[in-house]
Amino acid sequence: GSTQLGRECLNYYLPRIKTPKGSIVALDYEDGASGSIKANTDAIIAGMQQIKNAGYTPMYYSYKPYTLAHVDYKRIIQKFGTCLWIAAYPDYLVRSTPYWGTFPTMDGVAMWQFTSTYINGGLDGNIDLTGITHNGYDGKQTNPASKPVKPSNKKHVDVTYAMHQRNGHWLSPVKNAGSGANGFAGMPYSAHDMLYIKVNHGSLMYRVHTIEDGWLPWVHKGDKNDTVNGVAGIKGHTIDGVQMYYTTPHGETYQQAYYRSQSTQRSGYLGTCADNGSVAGFDSWAGMLGEPLDRLQISINDHNNY
């Protein structure tokens, strides 16, 4: 919980870092927290800002129970976007593939350490959910004294998506987001149990939260005819939350998924979400848990159109 001690440590270690500017520097916060959540969080934010000012990508590394007990992590992601590196694994057996049942369901997770025993003898295994591990390794360096200039090669990205009425049928797919009946996926005042999303450029991963099951596994393609690998959801189980991340191809203008939803129990759209947590609202997931999600809008862009 000491901002001053953290500053002194970073003053010593930052000049000794040999990885490229822009690459990840993570604050490992697993022990020694003070009794004040505010003081702990203030120290973490100050340290991450110092890392950012030095030209690196700051991340917060810990595990979920310790974080919830000692840190206001919502303040961290409000300041730095999707920047959490969370460890969560079921056991210490050798495990080369993740067990998604232990995925840390919290806002702002950019990387998940799914094991500390990837091989015999010990090796961490991680899933990069946002492409953050590429930072600093594309030959570009971040100048901390100035704002980065956006590249000019922005590509138009179409996102196509559709929802399945609970115990019903697939509704017509929607491309991008607009006004009127064709501007969203879903059926007003209806519950839905499955969703598929696909993009024509770059890549997108998504998952849904259901009232019955919580967060379900990530899906990496969109195909309503493939209910195992191409659709998020379980037939008959009510969707009440959606989360997604868009990955921009290297060398192109950075774009992300902007999306928003309505529920059957409220009028009007809930707050807009951005996949890096950069806009106000329920950042990093859309919906209101416990309330069936009845409408969804998605746009892939470098700015928020909503």
C-alpha cells in the first residue's frame, strides 16, 4: 500500500529492462497488501502510470481472490483499460491446454495464466485474449512524451451476427449496427439462448453469460450450423450478458468492438461497451445479469458511433 516504496522500486528496475519499448511490464501483486483497499489501489495505479510514462505497456498480475480482497480493480481498468493478467487454474498437474471452467470471470482480463505446470518441472501457460503480448515487438517504439499518431491504413470491417430465440428459431442476421428493426440482433421483449458473430477482416472472439450457467467458454468463429464451435450459448438457457474482443491485423489502424444491449426489463440501451474498456458503461461486457438480453448492436471501428 506504499506509493513511495513502489516508486523507488520502479526507479531502480525500469532503467534495467531490456525488452523493447511498448512491451509488457507487469506489477505482480500477490502478497503484502495493506489493510486499506484505497491505499493498495492508489499504489498500483501510480506504479502502472510510471511504467506507462517510461514507454511500456503496464499490466496488473495477481489472482482473483486476492484481488477482490485487497484491490479496487475497477479503478485500474477504468484508468488503463483491459490490463489484468489473472492466474487461475484447477490444480498443479501438467496441463498444456486450458480448463475453461476456472477462467477468472471479471472485467478487464487481458491475459489468463491457466497453469504454472505447462511442462514437468514448471512453466507458466497463458492465454492472450487481446493480443497484448505483441506490444513492442512490431518494430515500433512508444514515445512517452507524445501521443501516438494513428496509422492511416484503416480497413472497413463488417460484423455479421444473429441471435436465436430461446426454444425457438434463428432470427435473421444483422450486418453492423443501424437504426430501426434491422439495426440490431434479437427480438424485443424476448429471451435468447444462442448467438453467433463473425467478421470479414481481422478476428473476433466472444462468449455469453447465461442465467443458468454463468460465463460460457470463448468462441472464435461464427457459424449457426456448428453449435459446438461456431455458436455461443446453450439451447434453452437464457443469455443475460455478452463479451467480445476484436483483434486488428498488424500494421493497420487499431479498431475494436463497440457494442451495447437492451434487456427485457428496461427501456433503452444500456451503456456502450468497448473491448478495451475505454468508454463509459459496463465496460468489457454488455448486459444486465439476471435480466434476459433481448437486443444487441455491434460495430467494429476506431471510434464509438453510439
